[in-house]
Amino acid sequence: MARNPDHPDLRDVRLDRIFAALGDQARLRIVAVLADRAEHQREDFAVEVGPSTLSHHMKVLREAGLVRCRFEGTRCFVSLRADVLQRHDTALDGVLRSLVQESA
Amino acid sequence: MARNPDHPDLRDVRLDRIFAALGDQARLRIVAVLADRAEHQREDFAVEVGPSTLSHHMKVLREAGLVRCRFEGTRCFVSLRADVLQRHDTALDGVLRSLVQESA
DNA sequence: ATCGAAGTTCGACGAACTTCGAACTACTAT
DNA sequence: ATAGTAGTTCGAAGTTCGTCGAACTTCGAT
């Protein structure tokens, strides 16, 4: 397990990458769960794919700069990256609000 | 030339499709140009691809529900779909504002 | 009627993506 | 040390995507 996975620098975060990451149903659902700004674990993302596929989607979200993964023992806690959200506040704030709304 | 191209019904517009459409540099630039809410023509989109590729991107944006194409003679005028923007106001308003900002 | 201009559609191509299962790694508990 | 658990990485297979050039359609002008 990667103890310190590749989180891109804030400067390397591109909006088109972020949108591409959001352009998939599974990942959009994951972000919808994360939109409450809390930390979540894998079982919270009710997405019907195998573990390796979920890992892949996590990697896409991570490399886009949207999420941060924190490791504690064998478990992985994932949350939205506050710095990126703030940097792209104009673009992303409404997106997250709409996802929260949709989850309810 | 398609005189009356396929614009999806407002109900069939999905957010994940929209994000997927925005997840490409060329298309994101096109939307950035359109973000002033005015009608534009092809030459306004300073995107370095051939005509057929531009047509392809237009189709993706159209089928995602983001843009509307109006034909006048041989020319095609394209603009953002106000109804979709309003329907997904929470999600899209900030996105467009950020694109305007970036264009300046 | 013919020609040219503006866009679209049609293959085609390689690149990138999604998904899976199998093998691997890192940690925990016994 | 051994076994189990959580998650990642590694091919592989199939699909979708981005791009191009060529052929086609629609319209305007001559």
C-alpha cells in the first residue's frame, strides 16, 4: 500500500483535469459523498465496483487534485482538498453545493 | 450540414455528462469564450484543431446540453443554453464565472 | 447550372479510459 | 512467525476519445 501517495502540488491543479475527473458517474458519486467536507472511508462510497477499480477512481481524483488520502494503519481516509477548493473556489463551490443537494 | 441538430431535452441533461464535456482543454476554452452569454461563431474559438475536430467538440458540447447551435445560411451561431444554465444554476454559475475571469 | 464556402459525417488511427482478477505491499493481531 | 485484512499495482481486454483527411450536404453567389 502506498503510504504517501502522489498528491499534486496546488499549482499543478488544472480545471480541465478536475472536470474530467468529475465526468464519470462513479467518481461524481464519490465526490457527492465527500461534499459534506468530512473524511470518509471506502465503504461510504456506495459505488458498485471492485476494490481495484475503486482504487483507480481514487487515483484519478487524487491526481486531479480533488481529494487527499490519509493513511491510518491499513485504512485510508479520504477527503476533499481544502486548499484546492479554496484556490478554485469560484468554480467549485457551487458544484459541491449542487452535489450535496442532490445527495439529500 | 445539419439544419436542425440534436439538442437534448432539458430533462435528459446530466451533470456528469456536462463535466465530461468540460473535461477537455479545447472544449473548456470554447465554453470560456461563450461564458459572456453572447452568440459566437467558429472563428471566435481560438482553438487549434481542424474543422472536423471542431465539429466533433461542438457535438459533444451540444449533446451534453451545454450549447445551442443556430443556423443562418451556411453559418452556425453557437451560444450557451440558458435553460440548462438555469436548471443547473447552482453547479454551473460559478464555473462560468471562473472561466470569464480566466479569459480576462 | 455551376462553383465555392461553411460545416458535418464517415472511416481510420493511436491514445487514453474503464473494468476486472491476480499478484503484491503494508499493517494488525494472534 | 503466521495469517488475515485493507488497499494498491499490474497486465489484459474491451471501450471510448481526440484527431485527421476525404467525401458529403447545404447554402449563397455568379
